[in-house]
Amino acid sequence: MSDQLTQRILGELESLVLIDPHTHINPHSAASTTLADIMGYHYYTELAHSAGLPREQIEEPGLDPKEKVGRIVTKLGALENTVQVSWLLEICREFFDFDGVALTEDNWEAVYDRAAEKMAQPDWEQQVLKKSNLEKVFLTNDFDDPLTGFDTSLYIPCLRTDDLVFHFTKAETRERLQKATGASVSDAASFRSAIGSLFEHFTKNGARACAISLPPDFSPRKIENSAVEPVLQSVLRGDEVNTVDADTLSCFAFWTLAEFCAEYSLPFDLMIGVNRRVYEAGVFQGQDLFDKRTSLILYRELFNAFPQVTFPISVLAQTSNQELVSYAWIFPNVITNGHWWYSNIPAFIEQDCRSRLQAVPKTKQVGYYSDMYKLEFALPKFGMYRRILAKVLAQDFVIDLGWSEERAVELGRLNLRGNVEDIFKID
Amino acid sequence: MSDQLTQRILGELESLVLIDPHTHINPHSAASTTLADIMGYHYYTELAHSAGLPREQIEEPGLDPKEKVGRIVTKLGALENTVQVSWLLEICREFFDFDGVALTEDNWEAVYDRAAEKMAQPDWEQQVLKKSNLEKVFLTNDFDDPLTGFDTSLYIPCLRTDDLVFHFTKAETRERLQKATGASVSDAASFRSAIGSLFEHFTKNGARACAISLPPDFSPRKIENSAVEPVLQSVLRGDEVNTVDADTLSCFAFWTLAEFCAEYSLPFDLMIGVNRRVYEAGVFQGQDLFDKRTSLILYRELFNAFPQVTFPISVLAQTSNQELVSYAWIFPNVITNGHWWYSNIPAFIEQDCRSRLQAVPKTKQVGYYSDMYKLEFALPKFGMYRRILAKVLAQDFVIDLGWSEERAVELGRLNLRGNVEDIFKID
Amino acid sequence: MSDQLTQRILGELESLVLIDPHTHINPHSAASTTLADIMGYHYYTELAHSAGLPREQIEEPGLDPKEKVGRIVTKLGALENTVQVSWLLEICREFFDFDGVALTEDNWEAVYDRAAEKMAQPDWEQQVLKKSNLEKVFLTNDFDDPLTGFDTSLYIPCLRTDDLVFHFTKAETRERLQKATGASVSDAASFRSAIGSLFEHFTKNGARACAISLPPDFSPRKIENSAVEPVLQSVLRGDEVNTVDADTLSCFAFWTLAEFCAEYSLPFDLMIGVNRRVYEAGVFQGQDLFDKRTSLILYRELFNAFPQVTFPISVLAQTSNQELVSYAWIFPNVITNGHWWYSNIPAFIEQDCRSRLQAVPKTKQVGYYSDMYKLEFALPKFGMYRRILAKVLAQDFVIDLGWSEERAVELGRLNLRGNVEDIFKID
């Protein structure tokens, strides 16, 4: 009975048209062209490498896409238990008519060819969007992205700012900023004004969020121009800066971004907790990990200073979920945002989803985003989340609290779609 | 079958007469007089504020109670998913004959009026106690509370000591202490003796516990008189003290409290992990949060130094639960105590309850306290806990371990009632 | 239906012949001789002490085994809820024909006598191994263990190295090393070569792992000979060393162990997170606890430096599980290893087992080890784990992902047995 209830709720949630509020889609090449685009997703390359496939075999220069898939397939057996492989199989079944229980060395070539055939159809991108019930897809754009040549009402720009905050010490970043803004940074004021022109450019082109990923020990604070000026001058001269000075510059840039988020009414997505390049011999995008010893108390000054800025927050460590729930329960400007990366597996999503639904105002929760690089992943990833959400709605609300199914579905609708519209101001 | 089993166990647990071992009840005004007393609970004001209601509207000076409720009701829809609103509805249903699914702008006035009518009955307090199966209720008394004018066998005094430990640097605290004890503090010895006279006063009046809430970075240690003396003299002169000196003074006061707990055989409730005033623009009592980076290892010296003192411990961070389980499993003087504040939602209670029942001696667990400010909340809060406890007893003990229902109910009885009597020495 | 499915999977898992990859068995006295060997396990003594039994009564010099059991039995009622007591009862039922619901002051003597009778049978050890389906049992050997007088193909040696890393500052450890290797340590080079000869001795005698338990703040790093030399000379002179120098020496010894693990192709079991002697007045082996504020990021340099060494990792804090899952998902040389000590209760195992199966390659997980001191404990401990594993396989794989039962059982087999063979190279 509880199972049938869950299925009915799930059926309703599956009929929803989605807006995916965070992805890494390239709008000029949103869908895949071969199965190598699917299986080149870092989840498969890093897990295959973790299970013993040498990086050199995965990332051999000039490697043919089909050969690459063939090599990864040799390790799929060792990964068959992972939820990530279940996404791959769901993609193969839903999009490529696959009906096996596993992708093996015996059957993968037929799937590869069938996929290539389907992907070659001129309307493949539209087919994927339609089958996945996707209406709009948020992007992750470099700050110097011209934002031209694609439909910004379908692919919604988002200003990604990691480079500005953590890599402005690199000449390359400064050159990119100069090129993008047409103005050179010579001091704190001109740095600020360059950032301002990025906001102008992005919001003119329909951007709906500013975003950044942050290491676990980052603690934003306001830095006065006078305090950052000597550091900035040193950086502009090309000097090496120590970690204290680099942190001062990072905090200045970050705080400036928050100020412009306020000015341009842009939500500021904070993705908290990643240490980059922990495993330097790992595959591309398979090198980052985390230190769970972090706290949202590090953001105390920020949340208090910017009551007018909405902060949708993702935490990498599952042990940060209760803090996120509690901070969103107390701070009007803190929003819970999806289930990120190492927390994006059913065992953690279920606990996190449950606690958020029990204690955070329903209007302050963005249920899920796919974080995908290729369009085909929205279907299995949202599918995974919806099944968990349906289960929680059935058990915690209909059964335990006596809610009607309609009301539970309505809560799910807000969680999956309505809040994305409201929080990111999608018309 | 498992559901019916759970229901039968729940039925037995519901028949228990309770002692609530931690509340903030004002014994001179224990029950509510209007629905504004219920909905003025910080859970509703802070959640309504989090969902967008300005603090100024909630806390407008001279605001009429009915108007206040009307304003909060406008935001209840946004909070309807929270467990806190489920408590509110259960109160309205159980006490005020409400039969709707939600409190809305259309129906709240009738409920308000009906509540006012019921609350005006001269025996309302007794009605609530009876309907809630409440026999005794622990208080949280300021150290200078005269403890007069109420029945201390019903409302059991508890010496709350936050001010003595963390605010003795304030002149106001020192004046209150002088007034309460009739003696002035001029050095470490007279500070100690003033504290001693508080214990004398409280235990004479039936106090059954000393209690304190502690920030996540507090680490108690023994301070010699000679080490605290210069700090104390500086404080008594009205000097500003630095954080290191303030911590020395806090540790001295705290350790002195533990010594008197030993002398007077009083359990010392430690409520560990709260950061005060993190969100300073928040509503009254809706400003505190936490830093999960804390550990019970900070209490190592204390637990070793006072084997004769019982420490019922509450942790604010759910990630501290396993430490609490493990420390209670090893230290004879450590007791697990309830599910506190940000950990007091079903998703966390269930995990914490389960692990405690699996690994802590059954005699060392205080299952639940309501933490309520008004009597009406015991019913839904204990109700929530009992439903979870019944589920865990049914699944983990009767089904998984083959226990009889009677034995499982007996375990639940100890957890809910028996241990409170034994640990706090209630006759 | 789901229950029957779980039971069928469990039945298959129960038929597996096990290799227990971590125990504290004494191969010269592997099985118990009286019930005091069973109830002398620190879980019972420390829990009985926690529930009020004075250490002096438990550890009275010259105490008769039967009298000791009688004393502990007086406290079993207070512990009857714990999973540890459920192991005890399962042992009494499965091995000693006990059919009661609890061991009490009224019935324990008969059980004691019956146990003594069974244990006196000459083939008792073989009976236990057979009934427990145990084929091989890993030991925890002191570095100076001669490894003689037992069958190393049944009881597999494992080089335990805590003393070398954390107690080389003690003269006793240095004397033991000299005696074991026949060579004296006079500098870094001879310390290294002494450690090398231990690896030679252990691997010649069939050792299949090197192991160590580590405090939560330990952070391994490479130490050059020149940096350790002055510290080592100071230690060899018998000087007291400060904590910084002691840490340098510990890191040197640890890193040297990892180098020899590489040279001898031995997995290096890391058991991370224990603080020793936190409760110094506790019973034997009942004094250790932990500080959850630790992170696997502390092992970053180690994991990168030794790609050729396999690190099966156990974490003491349950809040470290997600890090372990993520590090094993990224680093090819990190393996998840069992459920250790304070994390070894069903409430935690279930969450940890589920997340590992969902995100770590199936070939990189050692499901469980018993950590036992006496053979009789393998049966209830593996029994507890298998029941949880069967439940997770049924729910997450067969029901949620549509796997066949056969495939789910195959995954369980790998988790319980196959990976132990592969990772520890058992023929």
C-alpha cells in the first residue's frame, strides 16, 4: 500500500516539466555525439581508474572515442554496483533501446553504434530535452564567456566566479578579464569596476545566478580597499604572494561579487567544501576531494551583511547537511540547494531530503539540479531524486502526518520546479 | 503487521504518566492565555521570519496578541511542511477541537477565539497537564530566582548557570548575584562561596539539576584560585577583559559549579554546542546557531575529575550523536539526554534514538524532554518522540531481536519515565 | 515479500565460508575455556562498569573466572538492550544450547557449566571454526612475535606496528626491537633496517598485512633521515622528547613502514581515529574514545606517495564514513574496510554499508571483520553484518534497481569473501 502510494506520487512528479538550476552544459554542444561523451563523464573515468584502469589508457592523446569507450567498458563490471553506473544503464535503456542488465565487453559495441546513429539525428538535442521533460537549463559560464550564439531563454547563463576569486593571482586570469571587459585593472577601484561590467554583461544576457565553489577553509569577510591595495599592486607587478595575502585578495573579490549580486538582484550560489587537486595523478576532474572539518559559521559575517542577497547553498560534506538545514531555518537569505557531488547518492540524499522537508520552509528549498555536462544525464539523475522524494513524501507526509496525496504532490512540485522559478526569477 | 505492532507498543507508551526533565516553563504562568502564547514560540516566529515576514512586524511594540497571530498565520503556508507546524496543528486539534488540515487566513480567528475561551477556564493548566499525562515538569530557573509562589513538587526547580559562567564580566550579573546571596564577591573564595549559597538555596527548594548551555569551543579545565584571582580582580574593577582571561574566569566558575554538584549530589545537565547571536537581526530567541566542529574530547578532564557527578548531556549537532553514544558507553557518569533543538526533528531523532538504544546501557538514557515554554507543547512533542520510539522498539527489538512486546514496552517505559526518576532522584 | 527476499539472500550469504581479515585472536589459545573468556571481552566489562559495576570488582587480582562472570551478570539487565549483549546471547544459544531470553542471576551458572563442559572438548576450537564457517583468521601480532607454534595458513599473521610508530620513545620498545631483530638501532639507517628485517620475518611466515591504529590528529608526512637523526639520537640517549619531536619520529617510522609495505607488497591497514586512555579509571581496554574532528585529507600526501600500496581503511567516527567512501571512489589505493568498534552497531553499519555499496567500486570494499579476541564471536558479529547486508542488497539492488537475486548475492559474496582473497592475496 505504501509502495502503491509512492508510485502514484512518483507518477505525478514525473509529469513535471523541469528547470535544471545548475549544470555544466555547453550550449553550443549540449547533447552527446557518441557514447564517449556519456562515458567520458568524470564519474566513469574516475571510478574506472579507481578500480584499476591506468589514467594513461583513459586519457591517451588522440584516442578514438569508440576505443575509449571500449577501454572503460572493461572496468564497468567492477563498478556495476554504483549508482553512477545505474544512470548509464538508464540512459542506454531510455535513449538507445538497450535491454540488457549490464554493459559488457560483449554487447557495448552495438550500443555505441545505436547511440551514434540516434545522436546523429538533427533534432537529437530536442529529443533529449523533450524526453527528459526539460524546459530550461542553467549553465556555468566562465566570466569571459561572450554568451552569444545560443538561446539564452533555454540555456540560462550563470556567472561562474572561481577564477576571479581564487586565480586572480595568475596572469592568465587578469588577461582574460581585461579582454572581456576592455578595461585594465590597476587598483582596487578598477578591479571592482571590471567585476561590475561582468555583471552588466551577464544580466543583460539573461543570467539568473552568480556561482562559485569554495574550499572548506574559506571564510569570507569584508576587506577595505586600503587593505587590499598593496596586495593587488604586488599581484599586478607579477610578484608571488603568500597565502595570507592571497586570502585577502580572494576575500576582497568575493565580497565585491556579493555586493554586485545585491546591486543586480542576482542569487549567489555557494558550493561549499571542495579541496582541488587532492589526487594529482587522477583523471581529468577526478582529482578533487574534501575535508569535512568546515562549518557554515564561517559565513556568518556574509549572511548578516547581505540580507538582500539570496544564497542557494550546496554542501559537499554530508555531515554539513544539518548545519545547512539549521542556517536555512534561521537566515531568511539562506536556501538549501540540491545534493552535490559526493553527497549525490541515494543513501545521503534520502537523509538530507527528509531533514530539509521537516525543518526548512518549503519555499526555501531547491530540491535538485543535475550538475550534468551532457543533456542525457538529466533524465537518470532527476529520476533518482524523484524516486527518493516520492518515497519521503509518501512516508513522512501522507502516512505519518496524514496529508492528502494532492498536498504531498504539491509540496514535491514546489521542491522540484516552483522554487526554482521563484528563487531564480524565471518568468 | 509491523505497523500494528508499532501501534500496540505506541498505545502502551501513550498511557505513561510523564516527568518532563527539561523545560522553560514559567511556573507562575505555565499554560497559555491566548494562541499568541503558542504561536509566539520562537519556532514559529523565526520560521515565519525565515520565510519572509519582517521582524518588525512580528515584534512591533505593543502589538495585540490576536494581530500578532494573524500576521504569523500569513506565513504558515510556507512552513506547513515543518514538523514544528505539525506540533501546532496537533495542539489545535487536541486542545481546541480544530478539525482542518491547515491553519489559514480563513480559519485562524475561530481557532484563536476557541483557544482563548478554553484557556480562560480556571482549571486550564490542570486540564493541559492531565490531557498531556504530565505529572512533573522541570524548570529552568535563573540563579537569582526566589523559587517561591509555586508548587515545587509539580514544577521542579533547576539551577541554570549560563550567566554565572559566561556573563560574570557584566556588572548586572554581579549585582544580581549579590542581591540573591546577600553577600558580595571580592575574590575567588567569596565567588565560590556565593555559588555555594545558590546551591544551598536551590536544593532546599527541591532543585533536581544544575544546567548550562555551552558554546562549541568551550573546554572546561580546573583553574586554581591563584590563576583566576587577578582576572577576577580586574573584572570586579570593571575592566574590559580579553578572551583568554574571560575563558579563565568561565572555566573557574564552571569547575566550581561541578564541585558543588558533587557536594550537593545534583546532576549537571550540559547542553553542548550553541553559538549565541549568530544572526543578530533575527527575532527573539531566533538568532542562535552552531559550529559542528566540536568534540566531547573537550570534556575529558571534567568527566575524569568528577566521577561522582552525573552529566546528562545534550548535543546540538546531530554529528555529535555518535560521540555522545560512545562517551556514555564508556564513562559511568555520562548520560544521553533527549534530542535538542536543531536535532529535534524526526529525521535526526530516529537515527539518534536507534543508536543510543543499541549501544548505551538502558539505565543511562533520558529519552526526551520537551524544552517547552508553554505547557501545551508537551503533548505534540512527546507525541512525536513516542511515535519514533515505538517504531524503533518494534523494528529493532521485537522484529530484529525477537523480544516480546512486553519487554520492548518496558524498555520504552524506562527510557521515557523510569530513568528520569532514577537519574534526577524523583521520589 | 521484501522480507522473504531478504531471507533468501541472507540464506545464501550464510552458506559462505569466511576469511576474517582482522581479529585479535591468540592462535595458541584461540577459543574460550570458560564463559569468563567470553564475558571478559571489553564490551561487557566496560558496559557493566559504565552501568555502575566498580572496576575493582571486575579486575580484582586473582578473581575466579566463575565469580567474575557472576559479578558481570548482575549488570547484564542494565545492558540487555545493547547489540553487544545480543551477541552474547547468540553465542549462548548457538554454542551452549541456551534457550532463555536473558542471562540472569538465576540461570547463568547452568550456562557457565555447560559452556565449560563444551569448551573442554578437545576439538572445541575446530567445532567453533566449523559452526562459524570460518576458514582463515587474520591475527594482530606484536612486531616481536616469533610466529611459531601455530598453523599460519589458518591463523594468518599481521604485523601490528603501533608500538614502533608511537612508543619507540620507550626503552622497552627499543629493547624488544633489538631482541626481535638481533641488531641494535643507533641511527635512522639502522632503525630502517631493523624495520626491514621485521617485514622479512613476517612475510616469510605468511603475513598478509601490516596494520596500525592512529589518533585523530595524526598526519603522516615524509621525514628525511637528516631531520629525524637528532630526534632519534636524543631518544636513544634516553632524553624526554617534546611532542613535535615525538611526532617527527612517529612520522619517520610510519613512512618507513609504508615504504616496506611497497617493497613487500603488503596491504597497510589503517585504523584511523582513536584517542587512547581518555578514561584512565576505566577497565582494561575500556578507556579509549575519539575526537570526530579528523579528516582523510590528513593522508593526502601518503596516498599520493604510495600508489603501489593498498590501504584498507577503517574509521572510528561514523561521521568519517562519507570521506572514506569518497576517497575510496577517487584513490585507486584506498579500500573501505569493515565497521570499526564504536561504528560497529547496526544503526551505523546500515548507513555506511549502503553508501559504500552505492558509490565505491565493488572490488574495493572489505565488508566486515570481527575484531574478536576469542573465536566464538565471529558467529554473532558476522551474523549481525550479514543480516544488514542482506537487507541492503534486497532493498537497494533487487527492489530499487531491479537486479536479479543471484546478482545481488554475488555482490554480497564479493563483499564478504572474494575481496578479502584478492586484496590480501589469499590463495
